[in-house]
Amino acid sequence: MDKLFLNIICYAAAVIIPYLLSGVNSAIIVTKIKSGQDIRTLGSGNAGLTNTLRTQGKLAAVFVLLGDILKGVLSIVFVSLIFKLVLGVDTYSHEAAYTWINYLAGIFAVLGHIFPIYYGFKGGKGILVTFAAMLAINWIPALILLGIFGIIVAITRYVSLGSIIAAICYPVAVYIFSVLQNDPSAVLNLILSGLIGAMLVFMHRTNIKRLLSHSEKKLGQKG
């Protein structure tokens, strides 16, 4: 089969699969099953883990957590497998200079979660999906960012602040580890992860306003 056609298939898969897979919103589904309501009309209106915890309880939040992590990880794994099977390219190999494909898939996983075609393009803010995708790409910086997030939340009790700071640190962590691993795609990884980080911060713009006005709800407060 023509090499160009195979390349088109793989790059299309890197865009379409993560978007469609991550568009399946766990918070919307779990809330609908549990209470028959739309999570986007409850609490903060965000179709994500924190709002589910506040409005639906801990058990529902656990299912959302598992669902979002699963789709984020699978988005990267599926794309990586397709490149491996179709083109013989290892997107995890730092020598092959194709690690940027994983971050490209990550962008569309986040876009699918934020703007899901299944739910009128109104989804969540993408933090958990980003973490899951990063976990699938490189678990060490992912856990470091989780630690940063946890420290900020433990000190301030603001989940949004922890998310924003982790999002800002995200491209920095990606670049540092890419350089440490002598990855030829380090700069491209930085650019793509920077786009993800920018999207995450943008999606928290209302939280930033509430943080500045001291009206943001802390962890544990009901929505």
C-alpha cells in the first residue's frame, strides 16, 4: 500500500481517535445514571471530577476518576499502536524522534474532553484527561506534576489553583525530561504540551476570576 496513504491514515488516527474517545464524558454519564440530571446544570456547571464530587458524592466521583483516566491513557496507547503496526514507528522511542505524536494525540484528547461532539461541544476542563495522557506518555513527570498539584491543594484547599499551577508547569516538565532523554523532538514536545497547558489555563479563566475575588469554593465545600 502507498506509504503516503498509510501516513495519512496514521496522522488522521492521531487526531480522530483521541478526540472521539475522550469526548465520552464520565461525569455526564455517571451523573445521568445516578440522579437523572445533567452535571452541567449543577454546582459549578463543569462536567468534571470536582463538580461530580461536590454534587454527586464520593462513589460517583470514583467512577468519573476511573473513566477519565482510562480514556486519556487509551487515547495515547491506541495511537501509539497504530503507528507501530502500520508504519513501524515507535512513538515512545527517543531516538526515532516521533514522541511528539503522543503530544499531538494528547491535544486532541483534551479537545475531545473540553468540546465533545456527543454533548453539544460542552464538556469538562481537561485536567484529569491531560494527567492520564501524560501518564501514558511519560509517567515520571506526570507523577511530579501530580505531586505539585497535591501540595498546592493541601496548602490552599483550592483544586482550581492546583490545576492551574500544574498546567503552567506541564510544558516545562515535558521539555526538561525530553532534554534529559536526548529526545530530538524536545522543542516540538514543548510547543505541543504548551498548547495543552494554555488550553487548560484558559478553561480555568472563571476560576481565576473567583480566586482573585476570594469567591472560589475550597475542597470539601458543596457546590
